[in-house]
Amino acid sequence: MMVEISDETGRFRRRNVLRRALAALGDEYGAHDRELTVVLVDDETMAARNAAHRGVSGPTDVLSYPLHEPDDVGVPVVSALGDIVVSLDTATRQARERRVATYREVLVLCAHGLLHLLGFDHRDAASWRPFEAAQRRVLALAAEEGRSSAADPRPPAAAAPAESAEGSP
């Protein structure tokens, strides 16, 4: 899976970890040849999207915009799944409440959004299980990525130094 990240806040330092972990998760769900975009925004931007698209005032943590709905009939499936929009401000608050690093909260929110793009929904307790499993799995994939990056033989100048701060967004 190809994952593009657009950080409109300019504050998220773990783009490579997010990109690789989310791509690996998408591959595990059979979306090998698909694409998606993750857009990181602030609360003000998210509140405007939430009001415009859901009729709900105030920001939310994640919104998914699929390009193809599961019940679309006669519409060709394109390689792009759609967009996942995450409020980095809200993710940061939630991360503090949960006492985890912001990038981990963003990973969880993106895994949640990915499942929506793949056609999953959570209308009852049983339908939450795939979301919970994907959220756990993306964290495991990110941890695997961290271990392999730590063993990277490239000199520090070749590695992405902005990606190294554990507690940074």
C-alpha cells in the first residue's frame, strides 16, 4: 500500500514510522495496490470539516473520506482508497490522557480510519473488534519498524533525525 502524508501543522515528526506502519497494515488487509492520504490538521481545520461533513460542531479526532463506498454499484474501483484526516491537536490531548506518545495515538487513529476506508464500521460491540485488532497491530508494526531502524547501518546524516524523538508528535 502506498501512503502519502500531508502534515498541514508542520509538527508531526514521525511521518516515516506512520507511513511504513500504515502501509504494512494495509498490505495485511489485502490493500497491496491501493493508496491513501493521511492529512494532519489542527483543531480549527478539523472543526470546520466536522461541521461541514457531519453537522457536528467542534473538532473530532479522525475523519475518513472513502473514494468508493462498499455499496457503490457500477462505480469502478480506483487505486486510491481515500483520505484519513487526523486532528493533531486532539490526538495530542488524547495521548496525554492515555499517557502515550502522540505518534502512537496518531497511529491508532490512522488504523481506525483505514478500516473505515476498507468498508468496516462499528455499530455495535462486536463490530469494534476488527478496529481494536487493527489498532493493536499498527502499534506492533511501528515497534517492529523502530527495531529495524535502530539496526540501520546508515550513518546518522542519512537517517531522518526528525523522526527520532519518542514523545514528540
